[in-house]
Amino acid sequence: MDDPSHSPRAVEIAHAILNHGKPGACTFYRPEYKYILPVHKDFDTFDFTAVPALNKPKVLELARGDWIEQRANACFIGSPGTGKTHCAIALVLAACRQGQRVRFYTAAALVTRLEEAQKQYQLDRVLGQLDRTDLLICDELGYLSFSRAGAELLFQVFADRYERKSLLITSNLAFSDWGQVFQGERMTAALLDRLTHRCHIFEMNGESFRFRESMKSKKSKKGD
Ligand code: ADP
Ligand code: MG
């Protein structure tokens, strides 16, 4: 069977740009090489036993991509270091392999991109680019709060995708605290209403994987 990553659609994912962190800095998915990503994370290196609360079959089902066809959303909510970004990147890779158009931003980078675009009278163009993606990732929502204008732009992007395109959000904040990001109960309620209407929600609270690994290596050094 032909490798689907070599299909014309997959080559088009030269535009499945994984824009990680820096606005405008693009990382391309090149099927003929390996995946070039800021960090490469996949499910084969994800230890599901470390997060027993995470529904492994459901996460792996998302990797099959039907939820994107159905224009549903996904949220990974939980404390730092529990693997939210790891799962998000693994789902990005899965979607790229299936030929979906994907863009990956941190929430801060996305807001910066929108604000800059607005200043330069380029907002429509950037909104159009985002609109042409099947899946938009907004990583780390909640670490930084935005100006009112920034929050409104982010709201606009999220609300525009409702029932049309998929959105994957990772956040350290419980939904009840999203008012801190979207400044104002009304906007937050309107957003959550749309976002959670058809949404796969994964709660990933627990001890940080990083912390646990570093404790393990300290212990094993002591035992040497
Ligand atoms: P979060 O986004 O929730 O803060 P990350 O996904 O960035 O956490 O995870 C922090 C680090 O720990 C990353 O290097 C990630 O690959 C690793 N990690 C987290 N959880 C797991 C896990 N269950 N199995 C393997 N590696 C993990
Ligand atoms: Mg993260």
C-alpha cells in the first residue's frame, strides 16, 4: 500500500505548519524526511500508566482522526508536566499523517500573531489562514493573561471555528477559572458553551512527569 504521507494532500502539509512558540517561525512537515518538529513527541514514547486517570483507548481513538472529520474539539486540562503538550503534539502528528491541515501555536504566540496582524491591517488574512486549517492547536492557555483586545481576538478565532473546524486546547486552568484569561464572565460563558458542546475532555491532574523522573534519577544515583 502506498504510504499516505506521500499523497499530494500530505505534501500540501508543507503547509501543515507547526508554528511553535515564535510567531511566524514555521516548522514544516516533510513526508520524505522524518517529521521536523521543535520537539518530537509521539504516543509510542508516552507512558499511559503514569497518568492512570487518562482514558488511553479514548486518546488513541482521537489519533485515528474521526473527531477532526466531525469538527469536534478536544481539551487537555491539568497541572504542569502531566503530558498535555506531549499528547497534543502526538495528535498533531497523527492528523498530519492523515493529511489534515494543522497549525500549532501556544496561546501567547497566537494572541501575539493576531495582535500584530491587526496592527498591520492583516487580520483578515491571518484569520483566513487559520480558517483553512482542519485542526488548530492552542497550547498552554492560562499561563499568561491577555489584554482585553487580545482576549477578544482569541475569542473570535475560537468562536468562528464552532461546528466548522476542530480546536485542541491544553490548559493548566480548570474551566471554572477561564474567566481569568477571557476577562469577563459573559465572554467566558459564551466561549465555553461553544467549545464544550462537542468536545473530548481529558483531565490530567497529578504529579509532574518531569518531577517524578528527576526524583527517580536522584534516587538511583544515591543507590549507586
Ligand atoms: P504539560 O504540557 O502537561 O505541562 P508536557 O507534555 O510538556 O507537560 O510534559 C513534560 C515532559 O514530560 C515532556 O518532556 C513530556 O514528553 C514528558 N512526559 C509527560 N508525561 C509523560 C508520560 N506520561 N509519558 C512519557 N513522557 C511524559
Ligand atoms: Mg504544556
